[in-house]
Amino acid sequence: MEDMEIAPPDAPPYTNNIHTRKAFEMLNVFRKQNVLCDVILEAEGVEIPAHRIVLASCSQYFAAMFTSELSESRAEKIILQEVDGRALSLLIDFVYTSEVQVTEENVQTLLPAASLLQLNDVRVACCDFLQKQLHPTNCLGIQAFADVHSCSDLYHYAQNYTMQHFSAVVRSDEFFALSAAQVCELISSDHLTVHSEEEVFEAVVAWVRQDEANRSDYMPQLVEYVRLPLLPKEYLIQRVDKEPLIKSNSSCKDFLIEAMKYHLLHKEERSRMKNPRTRKRTPIGLPKLMLVVGGQAPKAIRSVEVYDFKEETWTQAAEMPSRRCRAGVAVLNGMVYAVGGFNGSLRVRTVDVYDPVRNMWSSVASMDARRSTLGVAVLNGMIYAVGGFDGTTGLSSVEAYDPKVNEWRPVAPMKTRRSSVGVAVLNGYLYAVGGYDGASRHCLSSVERYDPTENKWMPVAEMSTRRSGAGVGVVDGLLYAVGGHDGPMVRKSVEMYNPDMDKWTQVSEMTLCRRNAGVASVNGLLYVVGGDDGSANLASVECYNSRADTWKLVTSKMTTGRSYSGIATIDKVPSLNTFREGNALQWESESMKTEGAYGPLPKL
């Protein structure tokens, strides 16, 4: 013994990293065999033997119960009121194993039980699960559920999600089940993400009409929170003033008069007219998606590719019902419309509509005329189909689609026949840029502007070069004509139109020559997608920064090179097809049933 060396006192102690886990595994075996258990927990008739010391070591609720002078500290059986029996069983399993599976079937009972027993890890896990399940069809219900159970982080996350996805939320059953006070609270927010205040007005009208007999009296209360002065004058005259729910109510008329007066003021006077209805909304930043719809690759295709601006990746969305290229594409009320085009055999007049919430296509009313290489844009809640080619001749005719009645109707024709025309909306006018006239077989440099209040087309300044198949987009109140061709010459040049000066100016050229490319304006940048260079279809994308007057190729390319495709940008919305089939989860909270703000989680 005298020769034994003793370790110095600062040597690290021996540690067995699995000791605690093995001990708890043994304790769990004892629990299941009812060995050394000294308490029975009961909820809804479910009895669970357990060890007081284990429960108290993991839960402040049980620690307080068993170390107090209360009768429960010595009771052999403790009955827990308002706790689901299956949830209690799962939570006691968690105490002994540190594992719990949160599912759509148990989350509604597990979260309140975990809150009561102060098992905060499980409570957080339930909130994380619900956050991942947020969807436009259930976010209002999840928000209300979080409010009931004081889950503040989940509540604010769901609230922000609702405001970010307002366009899709207002088409859900949950929205129509809201009370008037809840609708007011939602639409009064400065942070709604809407393409225009028209969406808010239409949502209010739709909510009232859902139960008009009982809801029409709420119309003034709701319209007070619609920012009518920020609506285009044409929309106020053509839509709001003609809405029966407005015309029949004097208070609503007062709000309309205020909006019309606002439009009569000079800019300086408008800035002094400050109230909640003249304040612009400031949406919370929301990721965007760009859809590239159909196209020619080299024949007409059904494929739809989606670019995620945040992730900088391409994925596939649901294919169109039929092949379609040379179509016009527009976004209205969160839905993507593919209008006309060429199916590989015929010019078509059909219209398909994509719902990003359900990741599904459906059909609506067809146009009067067959049109390919047409231009399409949205103005005052209507989709305009401009010019195009019907298989025989270039067209000067124009049609407008009203989604409320699912009908197309003719409007004033252009002065010139235009196929392969670029169309965009700027300052309440519709612009038709360049194209091909068919008759004289010339590519065009001329531009026309449509005034919806007068139903009339007028010429504006011509471009410096002829452009057929040019991409057209608007950034910061300026109109851009990108690429295109003049006969065999495919251009990479770009021109900018200033409406105040009625003048076109050359800006920096693209990196590549492109015609029949798609154009989208996103976050102050202009994106040009695909097209062809005269010899091959392109899969590349370029981005223009107007402030720096520079072009840059986007690193990520489409999987398919395509020209004559349509482009649409939408808010990033999870699609129902990303969830597995199963039963919808219905909210059971009595308080939410009273408020009428509950609904299903996405199908899993």
C-alpha cells in the first residue's frame, strides 16, 4: 500500500454519461410494473401509477403539490381535473423517457395539459409543431388557440402569417366565420400584405354577403378600416360607388365622398390630410415566388416552374391541364390566370386558373376570340387580354374579364393590330408596347395607352427601335421594354419610358439577347426570364437594378430552357399538396367555438 500512487486532487472525476438515462429507464420499468410507486394520477378515468420524487423533479407543478401541506401531498390518488387522459399518459411517459410524439391528433389536448403541469419543453414542442402547420386555411384558428392558451410567440407568429397571407386567408372558411369585430381588427392593421387596397374592400364585401341579412349593418364599421382614399379613382367610380352595400348606406357614402375628395387634392394637400384611411400600409416582409407558366421548349409544354427568391432555388408546381405557350399570364386576388395561347396545334381562347393555396388548376370562362402571343395585365380588378394572333391575322381587339361574374366583354380596340405585344399597367393606364402588325409585316416601335374611364386608346411616344416579342415591366413608376426582335435581329437593348415626360430613354443592355422572354418586377428589381436568342431557348434569368443601371445573371437557372412562357409573382404560400392525406383536425376549444374562429389544420 505504501507504494501506491494517489492521483492528484485536481484530476477529473470519473463520469458515466449514460448513468442518468439508465436510471430513468429502470424507473420507467418500475412505474409500468407498479413497483415502488407511491401515487396514482387519474384523468378522465385513466389511472397512471408513478413516483412522487420523479414527478416533482421534472415538474414545478408536482414539486409544489408534493412539498406543500396540501392534502394532495399525502394522497394515494390525485384526480386531475380538465386534463385529457391520453394527454396525461403521454406526458408521464415524457417525464420518464424525455420523449413525446406531437401529432395533429394530440396537439390540442397535449399543449394545455403540458401548460397545466408546467412541462414547458413539451409546451414549446407543441407550439413549434403548430407553427410549422400554419396555412392560410387554419392560421386564424391557430392564432385564436394560441391566444386562449397564452402562447404569445405562437400567437404573434400566426398573426404575422395571417397578415402576410391575407389574399389567401380571406378565401378560407375561417375568415367567413370571424365576427365583425375580428374582421375589423384584421383589416385595420398597417401591416397587411396586399397588392392593392382593392383586396381589402372585396374581402369586406364578400364577408358581409356571406350572411347579408345579419351582417349588412356592420358595413359602415368595416368600411371605416378600408383605406378608400388609396384606391384608384377609376375603381372608386366603377366599383365602389356601384356596390349596393355602399349605395344603400349613408355612412358608407360619407367614406366614399372622403376618398373622392382626396383624389381632387394636390399632392401637398393630400400629405396634410392625415387619418388612418390615408396612411399607406407597410407590409411585413414576405418571401416571394415567381411562377414560369408553360412555354415553348421547343413545343408547347404544361410545366410550371417556381423560383423562390429567398432560397434561390427552382421547384415544380402542378402542371397545367393542357399544353400552353404564347399565353398571357396575370395575377388577380392571389390567383394566377393563364389566358389564351397556343397548345401545339391550335390558338386557344380558354383560360386556366392556378390556386397556389391548393396547388391546383381549374378553368374559367373562355375569351370571345382565340389569341396567342397576346398581352395580359390587371387593371381595376379586371384582366385585360390585348391583341394577339388568332391563327389567321393579328388582332387589335381587346377583352376584359370580370372575375365576379366570370365573364369576358369587349372594350375599345387598339388603333393598330398587335401580336407579340408587351402589356403593362402604369398610373392607372394600360400600355401596349410594340409587337407585330401582321398586315404590313412590320415589327412595331409604336406604343398605345388605354384609359379605362374613357374606354379609349391613344398613342404615346414611340420607342427608338422596333420591338416584337419584347418583355415589359414597371419599376418605380417607369416602364421598361426589354429585348425583343426586329425581323431576324434579336435585341439585348432596353428602353425606359417616363410617363411624365412622355419619353423613351436607352438604359444598360442585358447580358444576353432575348426575345419572347418573361418579365417580373420584384422588390424594386426587374427580372427577365428565359426567352430565346434566335437559335436556342434560354434557361437563364437576368436581374436589372434600375438605381445602379446594371444587369446581373441570376446564378440559379430553370431546369427547362423555354420561350413564350408567362410569368407571375405571388406571395410564398405553402400548398396543400405538400401535406399527406388524412383527416382534418378540427379545433375543439369552446371559447373559439363561441368566437367562430376555428378551423382545420392542413390535411396530414
